[in-house]
Amino acid sequence: MAAINTGNICETKYPLLLVHGAGSIDQIHWGRIPDVLNKHGARVFFGQQESWADRQLRAPYV
């Protein structure tokens, strides 16, 4: 059976922006998902917003 090339299987036209909900931290919330997506061709960015801030404070980060 031939091996399947999955080199850029996650490549998209636009980058991915991962934004978690309240009370979380990017690295803890998303775990290894961004690394796997990057490995397979996706461009991944984090929202980097404050965990417990209200919407008015978090919105400009996105």
C-alpha cells in the first residue's frame, strides 16, 4: 500500500485565529493542536487576550 502524502493537508487560503473563552490560556487551552496544524501547512495565530477580561477589553486583541 502506498503512503499518503499529508505534507500540506491543513493549508488554507487564510490564516487560522484561535481564540479561547474566558478563564483560559492559549497554550493550555489549545494544547498541541496549533503545532500539528502548523506542521501540516496551516498558519496559526492566537488571540492572546486576557483570560478574565470583559468583552470590551478582549475585543481589540482580535
